[in-house]
Amino acid sequence: MHIRITFSALLSIVMISISSCDPSAMQGILNGTSTTPSLTNAEVIEGLKSALEIGANQAVSTTSALDGFWKNPTIRIPFPAEAEKVKSKALQLGLNSQVQSFEQNMNRAAERAAKEATSVLLNAIKNMSIEDGFAILKGDSIAATTFLKQKTTAELTQKFSPIVQKAIDDVSLTSYYEPLATAYNTATILTGGKAVNPDLNAYITEKALQGLFHHISLEEKKIRKDPAARVTAILQKVFGSVNK
């Protein structure tokens, strides 16, 4: 029978297998010499990698879906903060539809870029060392997320940026923003305010990465809070051969 293992269940299995042991048993697990039914170092790390792969795929699937950003209030990309005054002025001028189109298309660009994150995340997981794995298991509630951020942010930024730019170009996003910025900047001639010209590509790329890692952290937090009773049956099925 095919058993579908969820991200939460699999990483919970790995964590509980270690954390529920007494100190001497844990040392045996780490050394691979315990007579108590347990997982070896290699099994723990491979289990952790598999769980993280599932979690990364789930996070990418969620954020890259249509409306993955746009209709998710937690990660939805808002009008650039440094240009918020542009939005306010535009609304005063009756440019409501332009403002909404601009914000929606920023989020569409992030959704498109998020699709490309999987290979980068999985490569980082594939190259995770035993030391990295146990540091994650013993770390705080977002240790795995922090690990992936450290290992992938630079590469993801390089990968996302041209995709975001293409998305900006494809939907003529700047054509939505320029009238807003122009209307605002024209008004500043009279008010003496400072003109604005935010880098849309950098802004959207940064927000897209924040949204992606936010979802990975949500998965990780759920894992670390799952009670042992919820995974006991799966533990027996997945690692039953280890206990024989």
C-alpha cells in the first residue's frame, strides 16, 4: 500500500525519535551503537532532508499559485512604503483602478518568480551536512528556515530578479506606476516635496523571498509543535524495519 507522508509528520517522526530518548540512548543513536530501537545518523539526516524537500515544495506550490500572494493577506505585497504618499495622492486624484492594478500585478510578478525556487531550495537541502541537520533539530522553531535563508537567499535573488523584471515588462507594470508617480511628482512642484522613484524589481524580489520563507517557517513551526501521538502510527510504518 502506498503511504503518503506529509512534511509535518515526517519531520516530527525524526525529531521525536531523538528528543524522546534519554541521554544515554541519544548518545547511542548519535553513535549508531544503541541497542534501543532507533535511527542511525544517516537515517535521521536523510529523513530530515526528505521532510524539508516536501516542505519546500509545499511552500513553493502555495506561493506560486494564482493569488498565492495577491489573496494572502500575510504575504501580499503592498504599495512600496517609500512611495505610499504616491498611492495616497493617486487615490485623491481618482486613480483607484490604476492603484489596484499596480498592486495586483506586483503580486503576480512574485507568484511567477516563486515557481523557480524549488531547484535552489532542493540543492541546498541535498548538500546539507550531518552537522547542519542536527543543528536544525536542536535549534529554535525556525532553525530550518534560517538554514535555507542563509544558503539560498543570494542565489534566489539572482534567479528571481530577471523573472520579476520579465513579469514587470510583460504586464507593463511600470505603465501603471509611472502615471501615479508622475501625478505625485507634479504635485510636489507646488508642495516642495521630494520626488519618488523606487526600484520595483528589487522591491518585488525582496517581498517575494520574504513570502516564500514565511511559508517555510509556518511549516516548520507546525512540525515542532506536533504531539507524538499524532505520528506514532506513521513512525511504526515508516521506520518499522529499523526496529526489527
